Amino acid sequence: MNRYIHTLAILLSLLIFSSVTMQAKEKRAEDEAQSVEVVDARWLKANYAKAEYMIPMRDGVKLYTAVFAPKDKRTKHPVLFTRTPYGSHPYGKKQFDLCLKPIYENYLRAGYILVFQDVRGRFLSEGEFVNVRPMGEGGVDESTDAYDSVEWLLRKIKHHNGRVGFYGCSYDGFYTLMAGASAHPSIKAISPQAPIFDWYVGDDFHHNGAFALMDAASFLPNFGEAGREKPSPDVAVFEPLVQGKQWDFFMKNRITDITTKLSGRIPFWDEMMDHPDYDAWWQSRSSRKAVEKIARTDVPMLLVGGMYDAEDSYGTWATYHAMRAVNPDADCRFVVGPWAHGAWRGNDAANSLGDVVFSEDSLSTFYRDEVEFPFFEKFLREEGDGGLSEAGGLIFFGGENCWREMSEWPAVSQEQKILYFTEEGTLADEASDYSSSYSSYISDPQNPVPYYHDVDNKRASAYMVSSQAFLQGREDLLEFVSAPLVEDVTVVGVIKAHLFASISTSDADFVVKVIDVGPEGEYEMLVRGDILRGRYRNSLSEPKPFTPNQIEEISLSLVDVAHTFMAGHRIKVQVQSSWFPLFDMNPQQFVDPYKAKASDFIPSQVKIYHDKEHTSRIELPLMK
């Protein structure tokens, strides 16, 4: 019996040992498999080869292009192309760090050929750089450069499958649109992300004619250098224009002073100063022509943007609306998350902004794995369902903090919730029956309304969702607040403000902000805000002075938004005439603001009317 028990114990121990050994082997194999999936410099060099080319364009100019191709020659690989003015560094065939970013991991594991190119006139590419180069002028443009580059590469490199995709964010998004407009037959999909659409109407440098002072002053000195003698891996970087605290610098230096300080070093700055209105020079730099061409050729597009993108939120929505206007059936998939500019491409979770937390989970990982990569897999490898349905969208709704799938973005045939301004400072469901009623404030250029609670440092992306409670007590703005909401109000699309106003001078700016006030009033989240330079109230191309003290209707459309004001919250609207130094201070006279002297800046009394004939109000587009 004892011998039987001993034998059984030995057999049991052998079984346990065998099981543990098997588990250890399986665990080791799993670990080894996982280690292969880790994309680091060692893995990249073992699995990829880098080549550098100078690709000739149709006018003889050669563009530097870096190609990272899989060493695996057993299959054919799709091509993913980025054209950039920011440089494809580090340069050199042994330098692989360009690809070591989370945004590229899925593509590297799947064996994509990754291509990066310096646009003409930047870094190692030849030629002259032109900011937002107009399309269809001078024989060559960014669309022809994209076409020529694809044509040359597909002849030169091997083991590709003949299918090319373009993508890029911000300025790279502009070049992605131009590539899509090239109509090269091998370009099967594009993903413009926060693309520049129009630097005058709503992106980066202007909003409705008002000059985005902080962004222009910080961006252009490091980007718009003049007099490049030859291609170089480095570009001239000027000493930062803004010295000391931002607020103090911009209060002491008007635009004329800044122009003098630059002394012609940045040609594009001087060109902007010569074109204060939306004239042919600006209109030729719009992406509209390219987007309309893409819509007609129907290249599948994944359009990506941030709901709280301080630079190019307008560009994302304007691209979508332009596509739909030309071709309602275009394959234009879109995703807009609760992100600042390009946050979905970064290393962090992209699930919060400032003091506002939108999700516990990583929204950047979700986007890369579930939206972007499946899109390119479908059109460049013809595998999978593309992540989003054709012409489908995924939009993150603030307030309730959730994603909603949408078959189209609701822009027409929507119910409108109209809230009227009242003499008591409320938002009412019905217009006032007063025969005469207005609220007023004095806009003083010597004491402008700050855009953010911290104005001493560089422009804060978080201003897009920041609490506006820091402005409490200021007398140079108006506030109109609703009663607590009895049910959720979900706003989708373009909020419109209609103001009946008079001013005591010949010009003024109008800033309208829509704010979500929490049930205890502890946080007043900015939902949407924008600015209109008053002289452009009828046309961005044909400015018109105000007749002092004459009532006029002024309409301002805020950039698309998706937000739910929860039951118990209140809706607040603020109206003011400066948003400084985010935007330049209007002299409040009908003079060229770019040439105005310090003595030209004068106070203006602004009156906002709310009586039965002058129904100042906001229109909220509601979820269908």
C-alpha cells in the first residue's frame, strides 16, 4: 500500500512538473512573441531598411525623401506617405528614430512601407518654400509634387502593392489634402488630420478677420525664415519674438511694433500685413479648391480632428462641409474626439484637457487601433471593414462624455432651441416685449478682456474648455444665463449668435462664448467661443465702418460642436469686445489695424439690444 502511494506520488509530481514545464515553455514562447511586437530601434533595424532619395519634380527641383521598407520580400507592401515642412530628421541611412513613435507602430508591425518627404524649400529639399502654396498657379504646386513623387517612387522601390495612402496632421494635413487632389490613380486613401483649410477665415492666424496674435508671433519666427542659400538639415531659428511675460509684451507692442522688430526677416508676416482683408491673395491659399476636387474624384477620406483644437478645429469641420456640399455621397469618414491639436497622435492617453477629464481610458490608443489603422488596412491592403462605415462618423460629446456613432453630421433640417437675451441678464425661451431695452459696456484697449486665467505664458490649449469664472466682476462684458435645465440639451453642429448692437466708434470686435455652468456653479466650462471683427460683419472681403450709435444686426457662427448640457446645469452666454492677447486688439476705429499707432486705439461703448424689435439671441442646433 505504501509502495502504491509512493508510486502515485511520484507520478503526480511528474505530472505537475510536466504541466509546470509546459506552462513555462508556453509562457516563454508568449513572451518571445510579445517581444517581437515591441517596436524599438533594435527591432526596427532588424526588420526594416532605410533609403534616402532626391526625387526630381517636373520642373527639375529635387525633394528629399526617406523610405523605410520592410526587409521581408515574400509579400507586397502598401505605402503610407507623409509630406511635411517640419523636417524628416534625423537624416542619414542609419537613423531610424523618425519611425519610433506610437502612431507608426501598427503600420510597422503590419509591414507598411513608410515614406517621409521634405516639401520643396524646406530642410534637405531644393526649391523655394511658399506658405500654403496656392493650387493651380505657376505650373507646379503641392498637388503636382505629390503626384510626381508617387509616380517616381512606384517605379523605383520594389515589393510594393501599388496602393498608396497619404496622411498627416496640421500643416501636414494641408499637404495630405493636396496629395488627394493630385488624382494619382495609385492614391487609394487619405487621412487629413486637423488640416489647414483657410488661414484667414478660421485657422491658426485669423478668425473672421481678427488676427490670432499669440499663435502668429510664436509660430512664424521659427518657420518663415527668408533667404535660404541651399538645402540644409537645419533651418534658421530666430530668437523668440516674445520676450518676458506674454501679456506685458503684447500690451507694450502693437502690431506695427512687432513688424518693426522683425525687420523683414519673415516675408510671410509682411505679406499678411499687406492683406488685412480676405482678398484674392488669401482666397488663393484656401484648401477649398483641393477639397472640392477630392470630393469629385471620391478618394476615400478619414477626416480627423479635435473638438477643442485651438489651432485648426475650423479646418476639420470646413473640410467636411466642403466635401459634403460637392458630393453628399463621398466616402468621407470622420472622427472628432475631445482633443487638443494633434493629441490623438501623441504618447499620452489624450483623455483630458486642462481640468476636464473626459475618460478613464486611453482615447489615443483607441483611436489608433480601432479607427485609423483599420481604415488604411481596408483601402491599402483590402482587408477588414475599415473601422467606420462608409460616410460614417464617430463624435465625442462633451458634457455627457461619450462617443456617438453618426451616419452623417447633422447640418440641416434640425430643430433649433432659441434663447433670447433679456434685460435681467437671463436667457429666455421667448423674446422680450419691451419697446426699448439694451445692456452696455465700455471696451477699453488699455484694459482688454484676458482670454485665460494665466496670460503670462504661451498660449494655453486648455483655454478651449477652461472655466470662465475668472472673469467674474469685470464690467466690460455681458452675461446672460438660463434657468437650470429640466432635461438634457444636446447640441450638435453650428451655434449661431444674432446680436443687435450699436457702438460709439466706427469699429469693434464681437466675442461670443457659450458656457456650461455646473449645478453648483463651481465650474463654468467654455463649450464654444469665437470672434468677429465688426467691419467684416457683412463680408470678409469688403470691410465697412459702423455709423456710431446706429443699431445693426451682427451674426456670428461658432465652429461645430457636440455637447450635452446636462439637466440641472445652466447655459451661459458671454459677449465682449476683446479676447487678449489671443487675438489682437481692435483700434475700434476704421483704420488698418496692422498699421495703427498706439494713439489710434480708443474706447468704445457697446450696446447689445434685447427688445421686441431687436431680438439678440443664440440658436442652438439640437440632436435630431
